[in-house]
Amino acid sequence: MDDRTYTAEATPGETVTVAGWVHEIRDLGGIAFLILRDTTGRIQVKFEKDEMDDELVEMGLGVSRESVVAVTGDVKEEPRAPTDVEVVPESVEVLSRADTELPLDPTGKVDAELSTRLDNRTLDLRREAGQAIFSIRSEVQAAVREAFREADATEINTPKIVATGTEGGTELFPITYFGREAFMNQSPQLFKQLIAGSNLERVFEIGPIFRAEEHNTPRHLNEATSIDFEGAFCDHNDAMDVCESVVVAAYEAVAENCAEELDALGLDEFEVPDTPFPRISYEEAIERINVTGELDEQLVWGDDLPTEGEKALGNDVGGHYFITDWPAEIKPFYIMDHDDDETLSTGFDMMHPRMELVSGGQREHRREELIAGFEAQGLDPEAFEYYTKMFKYGMPPHAGWGLGAERLIMTMLDLDNIREAVLFPRDRQRLSP
Ligand code: ATP
Ligand code: MG
């Protein structure tokens, strides 16, 4: 069906049909240019008014910006053209006419508010920078899948409509399921563990998570994409190794394959993070944060790290790092504690200097301890019977983690707002488009 030639591939000497959007019309009097844009770039179409059929000239130059046109003609070398070639048209077909008033300017010459851009994503992603973010996101997902395969993990898909949430609480979106109460899943946690206990052993998933969090910040979404890993016979250190290799693989793929996109985003100093990522204990983390003096109050053992604290430590470390050995009491029930110290958990977070990217840990695979953990967290183990039951039939030690895909992209590309990395973000205000 698509037998047109991409603008980037139009070669002098050929007769081609190029198709795309009218980026701009430059009328210089006797001569005029239509700049046609497609997914690969732009090409100049030259109209010499005196030498060409009036109808053709009228068709090509009378069309509004952002209309979709197909132009057939000869490709000529033209050193003065932006791409050194131009098309001399024989025919112009208008496939879809655009309104003369546009809600935003796809050439990017006029800035638009983020909300206007999100309301008009189609137009917004005709801008180079917008297109670049989502090309890179696609590259990252491909690289992550490849890295997981190298780690012998199998891709799985788990349900997003569930009877009980992973950790219960107020962060669940309730829905009605044939007259029964159900929820949108906040994490594939319990399912991926159940499958790590099957013969698949090592699994990963890239899928949506839903969080009914009330807050409205530049790094939270109510629907996000989680990159999850779970591996049988892995401990928390193995899980951190896989985490580091997946994140680095994503950066390497982008550095290698996305030079143009990085350029469009002004990221000429893009760097793959150094490895190994430092592994800093929670205890050391709070000490280092306290020393910076950035917080009004000193942190004490057992405190969760406030956002300002994470930033202060991030500045201090200066790259990706892990925080390990958290107090058991502030990590979820399914995370295992250290054998030799029950107040310490094997849970870890992986941090970018700006924010948390990953939470993970070794899981509690001993059924009695797991059930005690449910109770300690105020959850009813009965509601999770489908899960705890499988721990009766041979559950290997296992570990894993969840990485926010949008936070990975946001920090990788130095975006101010996580919404830039989502096509159609869901937040407190935004449910459409
Ligand atoms: P935070 O404390 O930053 O809100 P969290 O500890 O609640 O995050 P986890 O439940 O540990 O998040 O989820 C694992 C990862 O999934 C996070 O590190 C983050 O990258 C991503 N993630 C979680 N919640 C969100 C959200 N609301 N929006 C975007 N990404 C999220
Ligand atoms: Mg977390």
C-alpha cells in the first residue's frame, strides 16, 4: 500500500511520490517552496510559477499548513536546499486538508503550554523533539527486552483487573466487575512471584500499573508503565546485578542508535552511566543526607527518605546508585529480612540523582513468615489465599524488582515532567484524551 518514497531516501535522478504534511510554504515571488515533512525528515518541493501549469501551482501553494499531500515529481540535486535535494512536481494530490487555525505550531517556532500539547498530541508529536522522545522510548523498550532475554528471562503478561491489590490500601482504583468489586492492579508483584515459582523461573513484564495516589507531582502518574523482573534462585544482590545491566543496556542502545533523536533534544553530551552503581546502605544514606544540611530536620533510623533528602544524596553521589539494607518496618511484607538481623530488610531502591527509579528485594518464600508479614501489615491473609497457597507447594528463594519506564525515560532525557514521556498521561486532572 505504502509505495511512496520517504523524504530522506529521495535520490537525484529518480521520479518519486513523496507524501506527508505541509510543514511550511515559502513564497519568494516567481519561485515558491513547499516544505514537505514525513517521519524521516523534510524535503523541498520547488514551484516555478511561470514555467508550471497554473493549476499545479495553485494546488501546491494554495494548501494550508499541516494538510496532507502526495507529490509526484523528479528529484534534483540542489545545493541550496536544506537537504541538498528537491522535488520538481508533476502532480500534487491533497489527501487531507488542515484547518487554517491550528491549536499549536508543529514547527515548534511558537511555544505551547504542556496541557495544550497533551490535548493535541497528534500535532505535538509532529515536532522533532516530541517524535524523538517516543522513538527513544521504543528503542529503550526493545533494548530492555533484549537485555532480559540475555538474562534468560521469559516475557509474561499478568492481569490488570484483580480482586485484591498487591498491598491493599487507598492507592487502588475500584471498578465494578459483573456486579462485584474489583480493582485495577497497582503492581504485578504477586503474579510475577507466582510465576517465578513455576518452571519459567525467571520472568519479566512491561505493563501498566495503576496508582490512585492523590498527589500531583512532576514524577507521578496515575497510570504508569512498570518494567518488572522476578527470578527464582536469585537473591537481592543478583536482582541488583540484573537491574543494573538492564538500565545500562537501555542507555547503550540509545547512545548507539538514537544520535539524531538526542540531537533533536539538545542532548549532545549523552552519557552511559558508569558501572558498578555504588551500593549504599540505608544507614549510610541517612548519615550522608544529614551531613549535607539540606534538610530542616535530621533524619533518624526508620524514617522514609523525603524527596529533598533523595535529591541531596543524589547530588552527593552524582550518578545512579542503590540504597540497600532498609529498615524492615518500612519495606513491604513480601520482602525478606536479613537472616542475621531481623530489623534489616533485603529491600533495595535504585536511584537516579533526581529520584527513585526502582524498588526491589529478595522475597519471603517461607509461607509462615509470609503470612505473619501480611498480618503485621494489617492485611487479611485470607484475601490472598490464591497467592499464599502456592507457597505450600515448593516456592524457591527468589528476588526481583520494578522499574518505572517513564521515570527511566524522564531521567535519561532530562525531562522536567514525567508527562513528557507518556503519550496520553493519566493524572488527577487528565482522563482524556
Ligand atoms: P515513590 O515513592 O517515588 O512514589 P514508590 O516507592 O511508591 O515510588 P514503588 O511501588 O516502589 O513506587 O514502584 C516501583 C517503581 O515504579 C518506582 O520506583 C517508580 O519508578 C515507578 N512508579 C511507582 N509509582 C509510580 C507513579 N505513580 N508514577 C510513575 N512511576 C511510578
Ligand atoms: Mg519504591
